[in-house]
Amino acid sequence: MVRATLALAAVALVLVAAPPEIPAAPTPAPAAAPPALPLGLTMFAREPVAADPKDDPARKAAKDRYNAAVAGLKVFAARLDAGVEILTGAADPAWRLTRAGLDLFDAPADRAALLADHVAVLTEVERVVQRRVDAGIGRAADLAHAREQRENAETLLKAAIAAADGVKK
């Protein structure tokens, strides 16, 4: 009995004498990296343009429209990254951004760069639609439409490049 009492006293002494262990604060998770650009398409990396107090109302409206299109494309990119959208849906928000940019940008080189980004998006959309058709889950009409959109954008790009080259000379 004495032995049990001594053992119990020793355990009680250890419990009283040893400070309780306080768990370390959890380390915060590192900040999530921004989603990668879908297929490296630079159109998804475009940023809004800054407002300028000197802008006339039409220029301010053009910037607002462009910035809204940039925001829309970024929402699409986030949904694409989350698996909610597929790349073939990129043609519409990309075209809205392109139209807004063509109305906003005056420099032929800026317009050509925007159209080159747009052609890159449409080329990837066409590639995806072609793969879907080849797999038997896409429609030939969708492929024809994707091809037509890309070819129209390429025509606009060629004209913009010619205009930019004319400015350089």
C-alpha cells in the first residue's frame, strides 16, 4: 500500500511540477499562387487600364468598357482553372475584350498585340473543338464556327500589322 501511495504521489508531483504543453500556433499556409495562364495564353494576363482625370467622357467610357471586359475574362479564367468552364467558352469573353480594346487603343502596335492575343485564344479554341470532333463528341458545325472566328481574327490581325508597319516607316 505504501508503494502504491508513493507511486501515486510521484505521478501527482510530476503532473503538478511539469508545465502543461501549449501547442504551437499553426503556421499560416503560404499564399496561393495565382492560377497559371490557361495554356500560356497572354490575353488572360491583360490588366485594366488606369483612369485619367483628363479623359473626356467617351474615353472614360471606353476605359470602363475595357476594364469590365478584362474583369470578365479573369472571372472566366478562374472558372476555367476551377474546372467549371472549358476552353471553348473563351471565345466570347476574349472577343468582348478585343472589341473593347480596339475601341480604346489608338496605337497600331497596341491593336496588333491585342489581336495577336485574340488569335492565340481562338487557335486554341479551334484545336480543342477539333479534338472533340475527332473523338466523336463535337459537332462539325462547331468546328466550322471556331475556324471562321479564328480566320476573321487573323484577317484583322494582318490589317493591324500592316498599319503598325506603316507607322514604323
